[in-house]
Amino acid sequence: MVRNSIGLRLSEVGPIENADYVGLDLTRAIHEYVFPALSTAQKPLPILEEAIAAGHLGAKTGRGLLDWPEGAREATGRRLSARVTLLASLIDTETASAE
């Protein structure tokens, strides 16, 4: 399941850039929901909470765990789109040849 969903994104941007790209506030909400079921961690990491408290929500605010200069969010979106399209086509080819 991960291979055909978020795994497609992480092969291009990695977990920190992805968290910044989607927004640290959304990342925190996901962590709060998922961590209790998947991990012994009961809450998001302090660095995530500190960034959010400082108003650094990621690409949408220009700063998160990374700095996002003007145009960086759009460039990352183009990279992700190209990568996911490529990987999805490879998965489709692999699935078709297995049938």
C-alpha cells in the first residue's frame, strides 16, 4: 500500500521536505492520529511543535523545517508530479506484464 501511495512521493522528496510541502500543521494532525496505532510515540516531535508555534508551517508560509524561497513550492510540485507520473507508469507496465 505505501509503495503505491506516499511511497511514490517519498522517493523524490523524503519525509522532511514532504512534511514541509504538505504543511506542518497537516503533518502534526496526521501524527496525532496515526502515532498511537503505529508507534510508542504518543505525540509529534518537539521540533514540529516548535516550528508550528513559531508560525513556520512549511512551504505555504515560506518556512518550516526548511526555507522555501519564492518559487520553491511550485518547483517541488513539478518535481513531484513528474516523479509520480513516471513511477505510476512503471507500476502500470509492471502490472500489465504480470497479467
